[in-house]
Amino acid sequence: MADLYDKIVELARRRGFFWPSYEIYGGVAGFYDLGPLGVALKNKIVEKWRRFFVKDHSDHVVEIETPVIGPSRVYEASGHVESFTDPIVSCSSCGRKYRADHLVEEATGESVEGLSPRQLTEIIRRKRIRCPVCGGELGEVKVFNLLFRTQIGPYEGDIGYLRPELAQGMFVSFKRVIESMRGKLPIGIAQVGRVGRNEISPRQAMVRLREFTIMEMEYFIDPEASDPCPVYENAVDEVLRIRTYRDKLEDNPPREYTLGEAVEKGVIVNKCLGYWMAVSKRFVESVGVRGEDMFFEEKGPEERAHYSSQTFDQMVRVSRWGWVEVSGHSYRTDYDLSRHMKYSGADLTVFKSYPKPVTVVEKRIVYDRAYIGRKYRAEAPRVMEALSRLDPEEAERLLRERGAIEVEGYVIPGDKVRVVVEEKKVTGRRIVPHVVEPSFGVERVVYAAIEHAYREKEGRVILSLPRDIAPFSVVVLPLNESDEKLVEVARRVYENLVREGFDAYYDDSGGIGRRYARADEIGVPAAVTIDYQTLEDGTVTVRDRDSWRQSRVHMSRLPAALRQFIYMGRSLDEIGVEHKGEQS
Amino acid sequence: MADLYDKIVELARRRGFFWPSYEIYGGVAGFYDLGPLGVALKNKIVEKWRRFFVKDHSDHVVEIETPVIGPSRVYEASGHVESFTDPIVSCSSCGRKYRADHLVEEATGESVEGLSPRQLTEIIRRKRIRCPVCGGELGEVKVFNLLFRTQIGPYEGDIGYLRPELAQGMFVSFKRVIESMRGKLPIGIAQVGRVGRNEISPRQAMVRLREFTIMEMEYFIDPEASDPCPVYENAVDEVLRIRTYRDKLEDNPPREYTLGEAVEKGVIVNKCLGYWMAVSKRFVESVGVRGEDMFFEEKGPEERAHYSSQTFDQMVRVSRWGWVEVSGHSYRTDYDLSRHMKYSGADLTVFKSYPKPVTVVEKRIVYDRAYIGRKYRAEAPRVMEALSRLDPEEAERLLRERGAIEVEGYVIPGDKVRVVVEEKKVTGRRIVPHVVEPSFGVERVVYAAIEHAYREKEGRVILSLPRDIAPFSVVVLPLNESDEKLVEVARRVYENLVREGFDAYYDDSGGIGRRYARADEIGVPAAVTIDYQTLEDGTVTVRDRDSWRQSRVHMSRLPAALRQFIYMGRSLDEIGVEHKGEQS
């Protein structure tokens, strides 16, 4: 596997999956472009995510879109202005800046996760760690905030930040969204969009970017509900590989649990958190990563974000960097909504109906309005307001002890005021929802899909992407590009497939073997060849990218046959008539 | 039409199309959220654009994705750091800042487009224009750069900007993209993505945003080609309403031209520019704006961006703001690629094959390598390099006049060097492509689609969006939500439609009339009702949003019938059996 990454990078550049941005200006670390095939693959992966997370749950999950740029107040409330930082250290000789924890880990081989800047500075001093480039002395470790900062409008104090996650958009607009749904909890609000994280020195290509795309859902739940997750049963038997924080500390490998077991044993603290982990496992499998190449890793208290009470990372194996996180699963509790309630003053609670109305006993002050009106005239409203503010218990005490109520200087005699006890039916109460969040980094999923699809066969590259996410679904080829009749039929077949909604392309350049090879390399699942038999009987050859086997299908049945082959996982045998053996 | 905008804003908030962002923090001008229905509508409009601009031209148009944040060098090269500005003026009393040209236009009623800050300052002084809020005196007019500025990484000098347009991403990565295509010109590179423009004081809701989404294509052409636009003939008869700059100055209305006429008469300076204008007209019609509600307006020399030699804006009529631009069409010439070649040193030319090889006559200096090697020893390479730099014409003159060549102090006698004349076959040459650009603001198209779909009928609202872009395609309703049998069948029909890929929802809340009304209001083209006849004969009622007519279709035929109704524009009569008359 040593050079698999290099092979993929070469393929990605040459055929147009991805490459570093701004190359003609020497590049800028942490930025990548998606080329034509990369965008097509990404769009299909996003659409698949939308199917798994939004459309399959469309009775209570919706998607919204909020801006990348937000005012500073939002990120003060969210805690990012204070806490979204990495430790940084500068060389006092050459001025280079480094991520201090990574520098110390590389120099000592030990994990320093969660240590403070002062502790890191001490280690640097004690172990005499110096600038890895010039050997100069390192300064004090400081904190560097990873938010990209800008100014909104022409006034200098109006700071804005690029969002480092999508979540705050869902929290800030939570009220509007639930008002537009006739929903009760749980409610999921999903989003797909760009985020920015101003990493100090990103060096891991597509796996550590300063700007990337997230697909994320905030799933708002009733923390007290006996059944917070109505869809839970649909995934209760899904098998998850989980490495708890404790297993990590004890150096144990991940263990297998069904979702039901993991929740019952308390390995996953919340049913909804677990449900979306199970959906995430299915989703990542559906883009071509096998179960044994992924697991969920629980983060320790020092490793979790500031808002989270339990977090799992969904890890996928890749060649160059070992295990990388493709999604994060956080139980964010009511942290965010509560903070935004505090910072904005808005009411972000949800009305929770009781299963049946509850009877509560309430005391209320009742007074003689006519008496107060006559006695206090213009001041009467003020008196009534004062009475309404008075605690009924206090009113009872005053009546008991003094036979009258004196409030804010006004005296109302005992026969004009009394405290009544009333029974009241209450149908529910307002609560602050809790939140569980599954959040995917799209570019990492795109990269993982390409790497896990990469095969070599007889010295040739095949990108065995799941058929339904391949950038192109089908290529149409005239067997002989200089035969006008074949070309004419081939163009007609191609145009018909495009009209039928297939992502098809037409290729008439070079020998047929070379054209098959070019198509295999970018993962085109089906190649349709128009040959001399086509002119006789109207059948075309359909070639399977993975097996290189071929079958004949009549042109009139081609769209239906390809739909079954590409989207329903049918084999060549099932869609056509077997014709000849393996052929490249 | 006076209060149509207010009605749409109310509908948009209540049902979840769009609303101002950050409302709980008092809002920030120029930022809008898309709610669940807004995202669904936007995604369908983007997908439709992709069909018109990319997929229908997939043999030579591709889509890529480049970052929002770019290093300063890119926007120095593009000219935005220098030229992407608006005039700004501050009140010296209250400190408020205004867009100076708008302020002057509002105060005087005259257009001041293209005037310099000094000229604007003079008008403010001469006409005694004062602060519209506090009446204070206004200062000097300055320029305000509309780029959102940030810092990339931890070094303070490393300025980055948010892109104000997508185009620079396509120009900077142009070389990589054409290398990954086996293409010759024309080549289109498209992109959909977020951009930021730090407007001084945006006040036009969804129509003037500080952050929005663009769908754009850079179409790279050979400026010398006799046939620069191979697809031109497909649109040559399309009728375009165009108001030239001259007609604008003379206060004439737009005139109708076929594309062919407009190009022949020189109204549109380039065939490719015109072709994409015609496609843009078809695209905007396909989202529901009629031909008479749109025209193309040519911009004058003062109104065009710094890079453009001809620009048209595609204008669409909306209630509150009159005519607004939904797309821009610029002939950008080779400005951008040439600038990036100069700033980066990279070669962004394209090899252009001649129809047949051309013979050119070349002079070349030939010398006796052995002689120079023996005579100059270690210095020989330097002598040879000097000879290679020498102009052959100059070498001929020296030989003629002196019988020897003296170059950089070295003398080579006439019998060791000569100038030969050679004929050479040249198959083509490198050119810098020109660019035409159709560029859409997505949120404006979304808004225009909603406004042009808005109808009222018998006091109720119907959003008559084209069926194929409606956020939901179909709603499934049990006639009586408390009849278990109806509910069971309705759930099954709903789940089947979801599985078949329809954007469907299920509604069993409230009377059937109210449910139809709710569906009409958000533009659901088809309502499927499960009633008592369904239990008898397996047919369901399909109701048309626009006519309120109904027809019966058998459940087994429902997906196919709905596909014809929604995507192929078939009527109820064509998909089912007419059953009863109009019914709300």
C-alpha cells in the first residue's frame, strides 16, 4: 500500500478528480480544487447522503441553507471565539510558526492532547526542543484562533467570521424552521455547505483542508422522552465496530456491538446518537468502504469539543495516514440553544405536549376591581399591576397577619381581596431540546471512496466505485470511429441516453481497447459498444467495468437495462443475453 | 402589484422558503437563509441549470469546484484589489456611511454612473447634500473595496480574500482542466458556489446580498476561428428582446431580434456570447418567467466591469424593484488569462492546430562545435549560448561586413559559422483563448421563480411553479385521517413514491380542503388522495394544483403517470381517467 496514495494523486490530477488549488501561484496549503470528475463524484455522494439522512426521513428531517459569514456575536455565543484554538509556537530566530502540540509530539513521540500552552512551553524547555528548520530557539506557546476573521460592511468594529461548522446556522435559525414545520420533537435540520478552519500548517492534502464542505444534521430531541428516537428500531440490529475511550487507553482494538447492545450497555449514551451512527455506517458502506475498514472511536474528555458530552469519530482506513475521521457524532446536549438564548434573549424552547393533560393546583389573587377603580382613580392600573406581581403565598400571609394587603404603598382591605385556589389543566410545557449531530467532511468521503475503489488488474487501473456514484454512468463507443454508419448510430444512442437522464459521454478516439481502459480508470460502470452486429439486429454490446464480461442488449431495451444495472445492482446476466467471454 | 412583495415575504417566512439570517441577533443586512422549501427549490433550479449549461453540452463543458478563499495575488492579477470598489461617504457628524453614488442619485434624481469620487464630492458640495439621517455635513467621497478580506494561516502578511465571482477559480485552474480533457477549443468550465461582496449598505433583501450563490460558466474560445461556436446553429432562431446601450440613451424600449439577426447586425459582438444568451433565455423561461417579463440590457462603457468589452444583463421584472438582473453576459476577451500569465509566469496558452500544416521559412545559426570546444574549452558552453541568443539577421550582417562573428567578446571566424535558411512545417500555434461568461445569481432566480408563480384564486394562494422545480412533487392524503384502512393504504402509497424517487410528503392533518390549500400554497403540482373507492377498485384521485380538476389513476400506474404529469408536462386527461369536475 506504500505508494497507493501517490498513484491516486497522479490519477486524480491527470484525469481531473482533484489537485492543489492556486498551483500557478505556487499553491496555498490547505486548499484543493475538485476537477470535473471530482465534482461529479462529490455531487453524487452528497445526493446519496441527502437520501440517507434527509429524504428517507422526510417526515421530520429538513434541509436549510445559511450563510458562510456570520457576525461575531454568534461565535461568541457558540464558544468558538474563546475555545476554537490550537497551540502555536514561533521560532525566535527565523520567525517560522508551528502547531506546538504536533511539534512536541513529533519530537518526543508522546501524546500531549489537552495540555495547556504553559505545559507545552515547559516540555519544550525541558526537552530542549528547537526549530526543526533553522534550529533556533522557540518562544512561548500561545493560542491561535482558527476562525477566519473578516469585517462585515464599512464599519471597522463589525467583525465577522467564516463558520467553522454548519451547526450554528441551524441553532440561530431553529425558531424559524420549527415554526415552518408542524413538528413536534424529534426534528432534524440538515445542511450541506462550505466551512473554513484557519489551520496553522495543514500538510495532509485532501484530509486536512482550510476550506471544505460539510454535510451535517442537527437532530433536536426531547431529553426526557422515553422514546426520543422513533426510527431507532429500524437500525437496532445494525452491527457497529466501536472502540471506547477506555479500550483506547487500554490499547484494545474496536469491539463489535449491535446498536441495541451498544445502547443497552451504555457504550453509546443516547439512542438517537446511536441511530445516526448506524445510518452513517450504512452510508459509508454505500460509497464503497467495507465494514472492516471502518470503526467508531470514542473521544476522551480532553479530546472532545467544548460543547460535547459524548463524541465518536467514524474512522476509515486510508493508505497514507492510517485511520482518518470521515464523520463526527456528538451529543451536544442543550449547550448551543441555551447559549444562544442567553446571548440573544430569544426564546428557543419547544412546547412539549404531555401524553394527557396534567392537573395542577394554582393560587391566584382576586380583588374587587370596582372598589380599586373608585378609590384610586388614575392610579388604579398601577395598583392592579402591583397586585398581579405579588406572590399569592405572600398575599395569604399578609391577609392572615394583618387582615389587609399593603403593596407598594397601597392598602387594600381584607374584604376587597382574597386568594383563591384553582385547579388547572396543563397540556404541556416548554423545554430546551437536546441535540445529537452526525457531521461528515465531504472531501474526505470523496477521497476514501476513490481509494477504496482503486484496483489494478493485468497492469491496468480500474476504479471500482459503486455504480450509482461513478462520475459517468455509461460511455458510448462506435467500434470503428471511421465507419460513418457506426458513428451515426452511436451518436444517436448517446443522445438518447443523455435525454433519458444518464450521465453519459461519447468516445471515438483511439482503439477500442484503449477506450475501455480510459473508461475503467475513471470508474465508468458500463461501456456500450456499437458494432457491425448492431447494424444487423439492433443489439449493442454492454461491457461490465469490473468483470470485463460483455452481453448484448437490444437498443430499445437499453435505458431500462442500464437503469437496472447501474441503480439496482443487477448483473449483466440479468439485464441481457450473454454473448462472449472476458475481453478487455 | 403594490404589495405582492410583502405577500411573498410573509409566505416565504411562514412556510419556509427564505427569511433574513441572524434574526435572533437583530439581523445583519445582506444575509438571507433558505428554509426547507427554499433549499428544495434552489437545488432543483441549480440542477436544471446544470442540465441546460453543462449536461446538454457534456462533450465540451465540464463543472469544477474551487475554494471561496483565495490568496491576494489572485485578486491583484484579476484587477479586483484595484477596481472592485464603490464610492463611499461618511457623515462628519454622526459617522454613518453611505454609498455616495446612491445618495447623490436619491438626492438629485440624476444618474451619476461612472463618476469619480472627486466629481461626486463636487456634486455633494454644490447641491448641499447632507446626511439623510442627522442632517450633518458629509465628508470627502472615497473608494471602498468590496472584497471581504481575511488572513490565511498564522502569518500576518498573508492576506486572503473571499471570491467576489467564481471566474478566477476557472482561470487559475484552467491549465489543469484542459490537460484533463482531450479538448480543443471551445471548452466551457462551469461552477456553482458561494461568493461574497461586502456591499456598503444593502437594502434590497434577496436581490442585493452580501453573500450568495452563483452558477457561472467561463466559455473559452478561439477568437480567430471562423466558427468559434459549433452549437450556435441550435439557437440561431431564438428570439431575444434586447435593449442596446444606444436604445437606452435614446430612451427606446427593447427590440426583438433572432439570435442570428442580433449577431449579423453587430448588436451582439460574438456568436458564443449570443448563443449562451439564448440558452439563458430558455433557462429562465423554464423556471416560469415569460418572455415578455425579461430582456437583455447592454451596459455602457462606464457601467461595464473592468475586464469586459461587451456586457448584457438579463433583466427580469419583479414587483418591488422593477427590473432586476438575474444573469450577466460578458465578453471578457483574453484579459483574465493574460493577466494571470503575467502575474504567475505560467503558460496559459492553448495549442491551436491549423487546418493543414503551414510551411514557414526560418534562419538558423550553424557553427563548428568541435572548433569551439577545442578553442574555448571550459568557456565553450558560454560561447554556444551567446551564439544561440544572437539574432540570425544580425549574424548575417556581421559575416557580411566583417567576415567573422564577434559576440560577447568571443570571435568566431567566418569559416566556422554560417547562417542557414530552412523550411519548416508548422502544425499550429499557441494562442491565449478569449472568454465569454454567462453568470447567474441563484437567489435572484429563486426569488423571480416564486414571484412569477404567485397566483390568487378565490381568495387562496397557488404557487404555480413549473411542475419539475416545485419543492415537493406530490402530496399523499388519506381522505379521512381517522379511518385506519385509508391511512394504511395512504402510507403505503407514500412510501412507494419515495422509493420511486419522488419528492413526496404525507399529510393527514385537518380537513381535506385545508390540506389541498396548504399544498397549493407551496406549489405541490399533484395531490394524491386515497378514498373509499380506492379500497374498492385500487384507483386513487390525482388533483391538479392549477386547475383543481381531478382524475382517477390505478395505484399500479401511479409512478409512471406522475412522471408524465410532472416531468413531461402531460395533462390530467392524458395520464388518467376523468372523474369529476373542479373541486377545491
